[in-house]
Amino acid sequence: MFSGLFCVVMKPSSAKIYRGTPRNLAFLASRLRFGEVVAVPSETVYGLAGNAFDPAACAKIFRAKGRPADDPLIVHIHALKQLADICLPNDAALRLAREFWPGPLTLVLPKSPRIPDVVTAARDSVAVRMPSHRLFRRLLKLTNLPLAAPSANPFGYISPTTAAHVRAGLGTKIRYILDGGAASIGVESTIVDLRDPKRPALLRPGAIAVAGIEGALGKRLTLPRSGGSKRKPGGQIAPGLLARHYSPRTQLTLHANLAAVAKVAKKTSLRTQAFLFFARPMNLRGPNIFCLDPRGNPRRAARRLFAMLRKLDGMKFRRIHSERAPAVGIGRAINDRLERAAAR
Ligand code: TXA
Ligand code: MG
């Protein structure tokens, strides 16, 4: 009679969410200086931060995320004068920094010996970014340290754009989350490889579009092959740029003509499948029809992308069908994340 009755013992969340008051910021800065990890808001996605000069703190980041040790971290700074402690900047890097920092642009440059191997996965290059989020900047200033921070999600899952997302994913692994509201951009930073300034390369599309970077550099960028790279342990390609990433647990499939697929599904009343449109579709309504932004505004769609994928994942559909965004500007970043989420 009691078969079917299960008692699931869940580990309680140990993470506390802190508002960005001066007192809380001072406390969290002291935790970071002490070698603890703190989840922090940024304009792109939430990050899990630790002192970039402290190998033990950085090892905690990898443990909390379940991130493979060969996937290097981004180092965050608040002032250009910190750059020389992190990397060997070249003129091209300084030009992009002046144009786009603080903001959602990450530069890959030859690393300084001060950055420990755990941060760069023993590479001779390091990724560096100056974020624009007010509270993240306050924390960087208060610690007066460069902070290494990957996205604050379990490895491979959808990146967090709110403090609640961080707690849902890492709540049993970390203790401190700084709440800075919903991320205003919603997809991770654009990454540009500037190790060789004569051959700048785009490693990951983001809110800062290729055309703007090419304009500032006066040079074309080498673009990544679509579909992502295969995992090559110790290889030269950024492991976080794996074909499969940012993935909901529910299988996601991309379609060139989503409206046609949804109409067929409607006839056969396939309510177990969700349809995620870029803009609100004409003549299609129902509990399983969704859109990233009713008017198809690319910036608003990017802002909602990860929260929408999480929501659909939680609704236990058997499959999610989606379409691509128009492939311009931030639309390229949306498509990149959708393609990785759909990769099997
Ligand atoms: O917007 C962002 O970039 C967010 C916020 C928190 O700053 N961070 C973020 O970190 O997305 P993460 O770790 O999820 O993605 C960083 C990517 C990974 O794909 C990693 O492999 C790549 O940057 N990366 C880091 N260091 C690198 C390096 N030296 N060379 C090439 N790729 C690198
Ligand atoms: Mg990530």
C-alpha cells in the first residue's frame, strides 16, 4: 500500500542571497579576500567569482561547478591599470578596451606569470574582461583584486541570469550570492582572441557585434566554424566553446520553418511538445506556444533566452522545438547558444 511512496532526502540549500547594500558588499568582499567564492551579478550572466591570484579559491570554483580542469576561467578587472598584472596587452587590445570596456567583451591575451595555472588551464594565454554591472564593479574595487569568474551554473547547463537561477543550480555548493537583479544583456560576453594582433579571431559571439570590433580594429575577424568545436582535451580551442553547452535537460530541436511544424503538431494535438518562436507567431496560440519577445526585438529576446529555456525545461515537455533569430548583431549570439543547446 505504501509502494509508490518515496521519501526523497534533499540536501538543503546553503546559499544565502545578499542585496547590494554597502554592508553586504563589504562583507562579501572580505569573504573573497579570505579565499571564498561568491556568485556575482554581471550585465551578461551571473558569475561565480574567486580571487584570481589564489589557486585554492579558483579550485573551489571548478569544484562547485563540476567544471573540467581543462576549461579556463575569465579574469575580471575594474581598472585598466590592473591589466599588466593579468596579461601582456598589445595595441589592438588597448584599442578594444578603450572602445568597449566596461562591457560585455572578453579579450584573450598572452598571460602574466602572476596568474596561476589553475585559472588558465595551464595555457600561456588568459581571458580578461572589465564588466559594467555596478555591483560587480563595487566588489572588484572593494577587494582590489582581479576576480576569476565563469558563469555561475553547473557545468554544461543553462547560464543563470538571476540570483534565483544561481541558487537553483549551485545552492548546495556555495554560500554567498550577490543579487544584482536580472542580467540586462542575458548572453555571455563576446570573446576575441588577440594573442596575435595580426590575426584577431572571434571565439564566442555576444552582445558586442563583429562589425563593431572590426571597425575598431580596422581588421577582419576570423570567425568560428558554426556548430562549435569537438572536445579535444588540452587542445587549443576554448573547451567552453564545445558543440554541446547551455543545454536544457529536455531535448531541443531547431527548425527552419517552425510555424509549419507547430501547425502539424496542433492538428495531431501534440501538447507534450513546446514551440519556441523568436517573435509572436501569427494565428498560433496555445499553452505550448512561446516566443522570446512578442515583437521580435533581438536585445529583449537575448535578455529572456536563458530564463525561457529554464522555464520550458521545468514544464517537462517531451521536446522543445525552436527557430533561429535573424543572424545579425546579438541574433548571432542567440543562435550560437540555441545551436549548442540543441547539439546532441
Ligand atoms: O559574460 C561572460 O563572459 C561571463 C561573465 C560571468 O563574465 N562569463 C562566462 O564564463 O561566460 P565561462 O567560463 O562560462 O565562459 C568563458 C569562456 C569559456 O568558453 C572558456 O573556455 C573561454 O572563455 N576561455 C577562457 N580562457 C580562455 C583562453 N585563455 N583561451 C581561450 N578561451 C578561453
Ligand atoms: Mg559558461
